[in-house]
Amino acid sequence: MPAKSKAQQKAAGAALSAKRGETKVGDLQGASEGMYESMTEEELEELAATKRKGLPEKKGED
């Protein structure tokens, strides 16, 4: 499933980085914390790989 906003794509990227051990889990905040705990690495990869062109900054901003 592709990301629905730029904010969601960024949060998924941060959570994915922590899952891979590239950043500290303690540095995560907000949505990225929840994503880290509830999603698999494959799910995070799919969200983080979404192209940002044409996405709203936040969900609901069309």
C-alpha cells in the first residue's frame, strides 16, 4: 500500500531506518514510533518507497 501523504512517507522511512539498526529506536517520535512497533520491515519499505511527487504534506490536504 503506498503512502497517502509526505508525512506518512517520512515517518515510514524513519521507522525503517530504526528497524534496520541505522538509527536509534529512542530517536523515533510520533507516528514513526507506532509504525516501528506494528509494521514489518517489508511493509515499511513499501510505504517509504512511495514517490513523494503529487502527495499532500498531510493526509486530508488535497
